[in-house]
Amino acid sequence: MAMSSISRKEYLREVRRLYRKAKTKKAKGELVSNVVDITGMHRKAVLRLLHRKPTGLRKQPETRGRQKRYDDAFHAALLICWHATNDICAERLQPFLPELVPKLEDLGELEIADDTRYLLTTASITTVYRHLKRAKRRSVVPLGTTKPGNLLKSQIAIRYGRWDEDNPGWLESDTVAHGGDNAEGQFIHSYDFVDIATAWTEQVATMGMGERATVAGLQEMQGRFPFPILGIDSDNGGEYINHHLYTYCKQERITFTRSRRYKKNDNAHVEQKNWEAIRKIVGYARLDTEEQLTILNELYRGPLSLYLNFFQPTRKRKLKETDQATGKYRKYYFEAMTPYQRVMAHPLMPEATKAMLQSEYNQLNPVKLLAEIRTLLTQLGKTLR
């Protein structure tokens, strides 16, 4: 039969009296063991209780610490204000709250009590930051690691609309982060390059995504594409918008453009390749060691590049028609071709390049390439912690 709280306190009070009178260590130990068996308390907890100063068993207060001031109603209302401002930082949100809160109330977006309104309009930056940090920590949205570059934006032209370049050599580029569920620290990034005319694609992995790493990746890409690089179009990430890459492109006479901010469709070709050539194959695990970097680059430079470019047909859109009456549209596509086939069929490609690719193609075995890809992926999997 379970003890009541009163009986338990009386029992512990009597045990404390006997414990203090016990003369030997063995007797004290037996008392402690009996208390553990009867009450189910941890032995350390019993010892702390029995060694407490003889002031009697004090009644624990019903609540500990100071009373909670910023309650759940405040937190919920703050999140509404935060989302209404596109999740800006606490330093920008807190001064705006006295104006924002009544505005949202007038629009019917926020319904709060008078005390919550007072807390919102008088909360400090520290309080706002602490509550927003809780919300960000609980978020399960995939991490994005591209940070906007601020240098040279006035000097790097923005490309608008769809590509109209029919000649090989005009590339889109993007980065894929291999940070897993943690974007802190140094980890591997994959640079993805895709040619618009032929869909020829190449990847390279670097530790981090610094300015020099981007230039080094581009230099390697130049040797792997079967045609000269004429232009590169990237997003606004700092790994691209920097002096190193800008200077390098000027020296190599490569046209360098950037897409519009927050317009992923401007880089639709490479965004699609990010999945097909990297995520679908490598996955989402965190990769942050030199061993993993070596395996990944061996995969990119070898079997994966050959398999994607020589044995993976892709479709290119020919036409998109819209029914004016219903608003529905229909897409028409060219016949599916591999990047290799598009290069071979292009009238401007030199015959020497075609002969070199033909010779390489004749030596390739797609089944063996797939086996090599799987072997390297198995090696990569064994390195995961």
C-alpha cells in the first residue's frame, strides 16, 4: 500500500532521528537501504536528506523562482508579428512593434488582451530575441547556407528571362551544402555546373565555399567540359559575388552574370541538376572530413560524370502553348538525348572534339560505371559517423 504524503514525512523524520543516533557505519547503511526499499527514493537523495541540518522537514513551496511574465499568449502574438514582417531579426522587429501591433489589430490579424499588448509594445530586444530563438530552434525547415554577396553587384549584370543561347559554353552554376542538419562549422560543398545548350553537367567538391574555392572549382571545370566556357550565370551567394571570381572571369574573357534575388526559376536548369546529379545520389548526410572530400571528388571526376553525360538522356522543352479559353497549357519536348549526343549533333563543335568524345564513348560501359558509382558511395557511407 502506497504511503500518503503525511505518513512519508513522518517516517523520514523518524529515520533521520535514528540515523543521527546510530553509532556504526553499518547501522547507518542498513537504515539507508530500508528507506530506499520502502520509499523507492534514490540512495543519493536519501543520503542528502538525512545529512541535512536538523531544522525539520520543510514544506516545499508550490512554485519556485520568480513568476513567469512573458507567457504563452505573448509568445504566440510575437510570432504572428514576426511572420508578418517576413521573419526579420529581433533588432529590426522590436522597435517596430509599437506601430505594428495596433496595425495588425486593426486589420483583424491579431487579437490580444490589454496586458499582452502592453508586453509586446514594451518588451526589450533581449526578450524578443530569446523568444524568436526558441522558434528558430524548433524549425524543421531544411537549412540554407547561401549568404548574399554584397560586393560588385553593380558591376555584375543581372540576366532576365529564359536562356536564348544555343551555343555550348553558357553555364548555370549553384552550390549544394553537405552540412546535414547542422550548418555550423566547416563542411563540404558541391559546386554544380550545367551547360544550357547541351545539358552537359560537371560537379566538384570543396571544403567550405570560400572565394578561392569557387575559382579553383571553375578552373577544374574548364578542363572537364568538352568545349570552352563562354559565360557563367549564378545566384547572389557570396561564394560567387566576389573579387576573386570576378577578376578571374575578366582575365579568361568569361561573361559573368547573376540571377535576380529570390528568383530560383532564373537558374532552373542547375536547380534541377542539383537533385539529379547530387542530392539523389549523395543524399543529405553531413560530410566534413578530408577522406569524404577525396571520395566525393573521385566520384564526380570519374564514373558519375561519365555516366550522367554519356548515358543519361534528358528532355528539353520545345514549346509551351496556353489555351486562352481555359488557361490550361501544354508542353512539347524535343526527343530525349544525352549531353554527349547533343554535343555530337551540334554544328559548331570541332571535328577533333567529336572524334575525342567518340573514342571515349566507345570505351565506356554503363553497367561498370554504375558499379563504380555504387562502390564509391559504399565507401562514402562507411565514413559517416
